[in-house]
Amino acid sequence: MFVAIIAMLATGKYLDRIHRHGAPELVGDVRGITAPNFDLATLDGQRVKLSDYRGKAVLLNFWATWCGPCKVEMPWFVDLQKKYGNDGLVILGIAMDDSETPKIAQFASEMGVNYPVLLGTDKVSEEYGNVEFLPTSFYIDRDGRIVGKGTGLLGRSEIEQNVRKALASPVAGMNKAQTSPTQSNDAKVPAIAQ
Amino acid sequence: MIRVLCSLLLAFALVGLALSQEPGTRVPSVTMAPVGKIQVRAGSTANVEMDFRIGSEFHINSNKPHSELLIPTTLKLNATDALPVVTVKYPVGQDMSFPFAPNEKLSVYSGDFTITAVVKVAAKATTGNYPVSGELRFQACDRSACYPPRSIPVKFEVTVAGR
């Protein structure tokens, strides 16, 4: 009886989340779920959609300037972007700050960030399962599916392992040549320093 | 049949519990203890001590963090003409290092801390009870992650006695 009550409460809680938002939120095991698309502004005012990067492996990192653990990961992301950029890795930082954009830009510059930083919104946070815990990262394969999620500060090796997992998956219906970064739509999206 | 049903229910329960305990659903708690009776005469001042408790495993920035990027803990009280707030005194933060920045000292509060507000009752204030409300804003982290800034309501009551 006790187990039944817990089951009903737990299931009800999950179903309530689904009903409130119309689609399953990114809670629990999110692997295999298509990453929600978004349209966010970069620090210099360009618009970026996740779908712009279809065919690439994406590391989506939610962070903030006031988040100490986020600062630890950033130099690792810079290295990983250099190391795997030519293999098709794109790192996107989503700043969840209330700070003014120039302050975020200055911080990113001081950290040597070599990947696009986007200005986060409540909407994108909600769509990614109410990101309240920073840093939170999603690892998205070339086909737009989530292959991993990390909450809180992870070790560099664990992050790199997730990156490799995202890079390893081919795009559905495309051969390897088609997924080459040289044939992607780089011209339309912010440049990434290699 | 009953065994199958029980197994299914157990599986549902475990999945549900796993979902509800996913990292990122924990909320750092800061709570305020009720403030005792404050009685003061018109025209004089009173120190109002507010005791707060931070949930274990969490810390919040002090009122004077060592970096301007960090969000300080602040108390805002809605003052009235009859009961203006003269000043708010914050405790000095503890300088602590954390695993995510072992070489850096952060000025933080953890466990219990007390903020003192000095209120001055106007000389012309009539006797009676004066509720004061406001909010404490803080930004919490644990050993490996941080949470967005949050606010909790703060309230107490000052009783103004005759001269």
C-alpha cells in the first residue's frame, strides 16, 4: 500500500510536469531526447538557433559570471573547442546572468572563451528542464539528440568523454563526408576560433 | 498477478523517486527565525536582530564578497515615516576556500548568521504596533554548483510605547 501511494505520487508529479508544459521536460534520464531548439542572442547581437548547428556535436553549457564552479570548467571548454573543433564540436555557452551584456562579454574575454556565448532566457531554461543548478551542460549529437547531461562541476575527463560520445554519433541519413565541418553551414553562424 | 502488480508499482515508485531527486531540484534553504517582541519608546532607537539559518551543504556570499562579480547578501526593509531604518549591520563573512577554487578565498556565510537593523522611532509616532517587512536576497552555492539569486521575505513588528 505504501509503495502504491509513493508510486502514484511520483508518477503524478511527473505527469503534472508534462501537462503543464505540453511536452516532456528534460528531467531524469534525458538521453535520446531531441534537444529543444532555441533562438538566442549572442553577445554582439546576432541570433543563433541550435538548429543552425545540425550536423555538429554541440556542448551546451549553462553558466553565469557569479558561478565559481562554472569558471573552473571554462578553460577546459576552451581547450576542448581547440582540440575537437575540426572534428565538428561546437561549444555554446548560455549565460544565465542578470548582468549587463558588456560585463558578461568582458568576463568571457578574460577567460579566453573561444566559442559563442549566448544570452540565456527563462524560456530556454524552462525548456531544458528548469536549469537552476549551474553549471549544467547538455551534450548533443550531430542529429540533435541529447547523449549526456552534466549538472554541477564535473571532472575534465568526464566532460571529454561526453564530448567524444556526442562526436561519435553520425547524422541520420547522412554519410561521414556530409557531416564534415568543412561542409557545414558555418557561414551563417558565429565563427569559432580553433 | 499480485506479484506482477507489486513489481510494477515498485518500479514506478523507484523511477518517480529518481526523477524527484534529480540533481538540480534541490533548493538551497535560508530560513529566518521569528523575531522576538521589540518594544521601544517614541523618539528612541532599537536594534532588531534577525537570525538566519542556511541549509547544510550550502553557503552564500557575505555582504562584502571579494569579487564584484559575486552577488552580495543584502537585506532591504520597507521603512516608514514613523519607523525609519537607520542602518543595517551585516556580520563579517568567513574567508573560505572550496574544492572548485582551492586557491581562492571567498567571503561567505554558512550555518547561522545574524543581521542587525537599527530602527529609529519617530518622536511623533503614536503608540501601537508597527509591522516592518522586507526581503533578504542571497546567492547560494554548494561544493560543486551554484544557484541563481533568491529572496526570502523578512518581517518583524515593533511596538511603540508611550514616552
